[in-house]
Amino acid sequence: MSVIREALVRMPLMINLRQFLYLGDTIDDALRKSATIVGVKNFDQKAFSHLLKWAKSLDVLNPEIKIEDLVNQAVASKEVRHKEQQTKIVAFLSHSSKDKIFIRQLAADLNKANISIWLDEQMIKVGDSIAEKISQGMAESDYFLIALSSNSVESEWVKRELNNALLTEIEERKVKVLPLILNKCEVPVLIKDKKCADFSESYRAGLKELLTALKEE
């Protein structure tokens, strides 16, 4: 149900609908205006009855709900998970799209070792806000694995994920940063003091080192 609620909260139609409700419109007027904004032609209110029923039952129409609430809920969900599933580990995997072949292999091997991986191509769907989805993913995770390579250190997305503000957020949400060295590259200043799992000489050695770090905390 949480997945359905998140999808509804992020839906452009619902975002506009909440805004019009917040401005004081009735539900009927707010729906009509929102449908017009998102490009619905030949508007028929009855066609939205089931969608509205879901939205009401999941409290998606609350005008005061914010996207950041999803991140806070993810943090709360993680705290519950820590209590109920103390051995489960979730790791966010930050990387360059040019390293996808390596990353998919690593994600598969970590999954086999009972480490749940948050991987963008699996978790971010068409229409999602990438920045918001990444923020939520990190909030749900116990570890932030950053794959460092000659590709990723030049990637604007990877740099963005690893700026000072993001590191502060990670620390506040109790997410531990673990750098992974894929090949020879310049390690970002922000994490130069952190021990890295080195995959550059041996994949198996790097994987063993990473699994040890993930499971010894």
C-alpha cells in the first residue's frame, strides 16, 4: 500500500489537486482544474471516481502533505525495520551509468549475500522526480555505497549526490558512506579519509572486503 500511496502523492494530477484544495476550492472544482492542467481532454468526473476513492483512503488528498513527508516516512520505516528485522541491510548504490555492467554484477552478488540494494534503474520509474526518489532511497538505506571510477568522478550526478549538503543529510539520517574503488581515479576530497573497498586489482577481493564492512557494523 505504501508504494501505491507514494505513486499517488507524486502524480501530477494529485499534486495540482492538493494545491487547489489548499487554496480553498471544492473537490469537484479542484479536480476539473487539475485535469485541465495535466492535459485531460473531454473531462468526465466519473472517470476519476476510483482514483479519488484510493486517494481518499490513503490520505493523499490532504492539502498539507509534502513530498518531503515521503522521505521522513522512509526514515521512520527504516527505524521500524531495524527493530523488526535486525539482520536486514539496505545499501544505496551511487555510480556512473557508464559503469552499469560492473554495478549490475555487484548488485547481484550483494543480493545473494542478503544485502538489499537500492539501484536507480530498478527503483526510479518513468515520471518520478530523480532527485526526490534518490533522497527517499537514501533515507531508507543503511549504507551509501559510492562506486568511484574514472567515469564516476567526472559524473555530475555522482558529484551532486556527494556534495556537502548530501553528506550532512546522510549523517542526520544515520547512513554510513562506504567508497568502492573500481579503477584508478582521484578520490573526492570529501571522502579521502575513508577506507575504500578496492575492486581495481581483484573483484573477489573487493567484494569480500565490502561484505566484511557491511556485516561487521
